[in-house]
Amino acid sequence: MREYSCPSEGEEQAALYNMACAYARLQEIESGLLCIKGLLESGYDEYESLRSDKDLESLRASPEFEAVLGKYDNLATRLLGRKKRKTTEKKSWLDRW
């Protein structure tokens, strides 16, 4: 897969969320978690949606799921803020494809 540019951050997040759901339903846990990582790196912060969406059940069963979310959903990140990725910065989650 080559680097691409979505028209907006929201569209990129929607695509990553939907990809994570699809991979989770296919039981492709590693790929689903990779999409979740990309989603969180892009600034998505609706952690409760990730923790409650029925489509993501198989990902939540993985011990890595909370570790991935915990990297972003913690007190220090909330207090200090998250450093957003620059639009020109390479998307680390694309390296896997």
C-alpha cells in the first residue's frame, strides 16, 4: 500500500474505524489493532466508542487492545495534551501493508 492523503482528518478517521471493525469481524486481530493505532495517532479520542462497539469485540478480547488504548487514554495525555501528527508526517501504520 502506498502513502495516500484523505480529504480530511475526519474522513481518515472514519476509514480507519471502519477498517478496524471489518478486520475485527474477520478475526484479523493484528490488522484490526493496527487500524486502531492509526486511528488514535490521527487524534481520535472517543475511547468509550472503541470500548463498547459490538463490531470491535474480537479486538477487545486481545490483551493488546487496552495496551494500545492506554498509550493515548491516560491522565498524562489528558493533562498535557497529545502531540498531533503533522499532515506531512509518514503514517506509521501504513508501514505494515
